[in-house]
Amino acid sequence: DWKEAEKLASRLTLVPDAGHRDPYRMPLVAICGRPNVGKSTLFNRLTESRRSIVGDEPGITRDRIYGEVEWSGRTVRLVDTGGVIPDDEALIPSEIFRQAQVALEEADAIIMVVDGRTELASPDRELARLLLRSGGKKPLFLAVNKADSAEMFAQAENFRQLGFKNVQPISAEHGNGIGDLLDEVWAALPPEFVAEEPEESLDTEETEELEDMDGGGDPLPGAQQPPDEETGTPERRLRSHAEHVPTETKVAIIGRPNVGKSTLLNALTGTERAIVSPIAGTTRDAVDEVVHRDGHDFRFIDTAGIRRKGKTKLMAEKLSVIMSRKHLEAADVALLVIDAIEGVAAADANIGGYAHESGRSVIIIVNKWDLMTKAGPDGNRAFDGGPIADKKVYEQQVRDALKFLDYAPLLFISAAESKGIGEVFKKIELVARERRKRVSTGAMNRFLDRIDFQRASVPMNKRVKIYYMTQAAVAPPTFVLFTDRDVKLHFSYERFLANEVRDSFKFIGSPIWFKVKSRN
Ligand code: GDP
Ligand code: GDP
């Protein structure tokens, strides 16, 4: 209840290493607030919400939580922390607490939204209190929404009683006050990293291509190198390039109820060579378990949460979505677990969509494969009377159902029989390394010269000319494109470019993000 949430808040400290901080990372602004105040309306207005890649189940999920906003020449990432509100009244306080925690841990600035047309409710007060008490130096803004008229604008002052210094009336629906709000928020953000223009000329000889990618003086793990070579830790090799050096890989195990998440966790933490140390998390019942194995640390996020089961089937399903999102927030790599017998269900695609949008690396785990290979009574038929499953065919079905995760490696395992577990560790280590890879601007531009843009199936008027591109961030790899026009990349153009980047530089398991900057 609220007392409990308050107690938790008093112990809430900012996590100094949120796991995916990067010096060049785009700033992140969080939107919080109780249900129905207009968060998603604001979010959609700001991000001009593009395609929705995951299914929508009313009351449970929301199409997307992360988006980008460009304002005054600067692009900022936006997260809607309040997407999932369970029907169960008892869970609302913890959900509010969770929102505050996400915002406080991850965001560079926080916008709390209230409904200007109604009285303040207790969740408003509690959330405000959590943010103000634990916010430290984070810039906090109160957006008094639904101020559709001038009178309503004036009344926003009444909401100062919540304790915020920065109060801005807005109408998310009509757009009033939004510009002023963004001006204030942007002014409070940390200074911008400006990508340098490449010094070397772009007419470098083709013969040099990728030279600095595979060992020619560049200490980065080369894209073309076999991933399983254990020559020094990736951290050490990256040190000169990235200020933030991870010492371990944070892993979230996500998926629907009963797919085998806790069985997989047991298998991962129970292996012979693993040394497990439980580490208390920021909230009372969150415990991480760290496995030291083959010179790497794997931190499994909130292992208590993974083992927690819902009471009813529907509740368990909702909880699994909430928990998956919560775990993603703290992770570098997500293991998306799927039940081999059931195949990919809508909720799997939904949870996978969150993983994709959040920028985490993803590995698809098809679990319970033992059930697909067991012979039936007639000696050559598998479970359920079907033919013994063919991995190739099965993988294609999964890939068709999860198209947006085309970059994610896929593994067949049996958690219950502890089969394929070593491979899971290897893949986690690989994708963790891949997501922190950095490509030099020189190599990037030689790559750009080689691309045949005629092959992109993009309408002429949606094409932009890319003068050059540079990798602005790792984890996930983020590229800034300097273009002739200041427009958002057309979906198919972005897709084409991402495929080309992958052909050359791999980035196995990680989404690739693009950011456009007009040079004019
Ligand atoms: P969320 O639960 O906080 O994400 O709230 P929603 O964005 O779903 O909005 C809740 C309701 O408030 C919806 O019916 C919106 O149409 C409405 N709403 C949102 N913003 C405004 C606004 O600026 N003015 C008015 N009049 N209604 C709004
Ligand atoms: P969770 O809800 O995702 O954490 O799923 P559990 O780990 O509790 O597993 C749900 C059920 O599936 C349990 O009865 C497990 O014993 C069973 N199970 C999990 N993994 C496997 C597997 O690899 N093979 C088989 N045959 N059963 C499994």
C-alpha cells in the first residue's frame, strides 16, 4: 500500500550505473502520472507516433513506450513510464512506485502529468512526493494537462501545492503550452555531444576498406572476426573508446507465464561452473543473482520477480508484461523465452516488441525443445501427434512471427533437461560485446561510399542524400546521418540502411538506431 511505497521510496537511491549510460547517449526524458491524465496523448503528440509494431490489448498494453522528439535542433529520447496499469487496485501503488523508480534511475529530466480538470487524487500526491523526495538534482516539471482554454491555463497555478517549481499548463490534445514546456525541459538537459565532422577526405581508396575494422591498428573487436575467439575481454579492448566500461552483463529473462523462465534461471544459475552471488536490488524484494563463468559476470535481474507467479491466469499474463518491461529497464540483454509447443503467441510478440523498442539486445530462446523431439507411441511422431520438429522450419515460423527481431540470435534449448545452457551463456557474451562495438568514422564513410542506394525501394520524394555518417553511441549502436534535408527517415529507407550496416558490421543481437541531422 501507500505506506509501503513510501518506505521503499525513502530507501530509493539513484543507481550510479544504470547499465546503459553512454557519454554520447541521447538524453532521456520520462513522462509519469496516474492513469487517464493524458500521458499517452502527450507522448504521441511529441513523438508523432509512427508505426506501431506490437499488438494492442486494451487496458494492458500500449503501442510503444520509447520514442524520439526533436525540438530546437536537438533530439531527445522520451519514455512513457506509465503504460501498464493493472486492473487490480492493490497493484496500483507499486505501479506508481515503479514509474517513479524508472524515471529517477534512467531519465535526465522528468515530466509529471496531472489532469487540470479534476481534483488531485492520492496517486498524484504520492507520485509527486516520491519524485520530489528522491529526485535530487534531476530537473522536475509538472505539466497540468487538459488546459484547453485560457481560464484553465490560469488555474494551473493551483497545482503548485504539489511542490513543483516548474509548473506548465498544457493541452496535450490541442498543443497549447507544449512548446513552452519543451523549451524549459530542453534548457535543463545536460549539454549536447556534438559529433565531429570527419577530418579525412571521403575519397579514401577502396582498397583500405574496413582495414581498421579487423585489427589494423584499431583495438576494437572486428566485425568480421569469429565471435567465439577469447582474446582478452571486450571491456579491455574498448577502454580507449568508451568512457563507461561495463564490468558485467545484465540479463533480463522475459516472456509469458509458463514458458519456463524460472526453470531457465535455475539452469543458468545452477550450472557446475557457475558461482552465484545474490545481490539485493534497489527495492525490498528485488534480488539479482550474479553468475561468474568463464571470466565473465552475468547478472540476472530480479530473480525473485522471475520466480513470482500470478494468482489467476489473466493476472499472471498481465504481471508477465509488467515484469518483462521492468526487467528490460535494468538490462543490457534480454532472453525472450518462447514455449516450443505453443509457438509465438500475441503476447510473445508484444513483449518482444518492448525489448526491441527499448534498445536492449535480444536472444530468442525456444524452450521445451525436448517435447518436440520425443517420439510418440508409434515410434516416430513427436508430442501432440505432429511430425518430429525440424529446427529450420520451426525457426522460420518464429522469424515470420517476430519480423522486427530479425537481428536476434535464436537458440533451441531444454531448460528442464539443462540442454543448450552453455550456448546461452556464449550468446549472451557475444551480443553484449556486439552492442558496445564502435565503428570509426573513416570506416563508416568508406562503407557509405559502397552502398548502392538505387536498390532501396523508397519513393523518390522520401529519399535523403547522406553526406556522411558517424556512430554517436554504443549500446545500442546509434548512428548520426548528416543529410541534405531535415526529415525523419522513411521507414523502408531506415530498414535498408540498417540491413546494409548489418551486412558490413554485424552488431549481432542489437537493434540499430539512426538519428538525422541536416547539414544545412
Ligand atoms: P494516460 O492514461 O495518462 O496515458 O491518458 P490518455 O492519454 O489515454 O488520456 C486519457 C483521456 O484524456 C483520453 O480520453 C484523452 O483523449 C483525454 N485527454 C488527453 N489530453 C487531453 C487534453 O489536453 N484535453 C482534453 N480535453 N482531454 C485530453
Ligand atoms: P515460468 O512461468 O515462465 O517461470 O515457467 P516455469 O519455469 O515455472 O515452467 C513452467 C512449466 O514448464 C513447469 O511445469 C516446468 O517444469 C515446465 N518446463 C520448463 N522448461 C521445460 C523444458 O525445457 N522442457 C519441459 N518438458 N518442460 C519444461
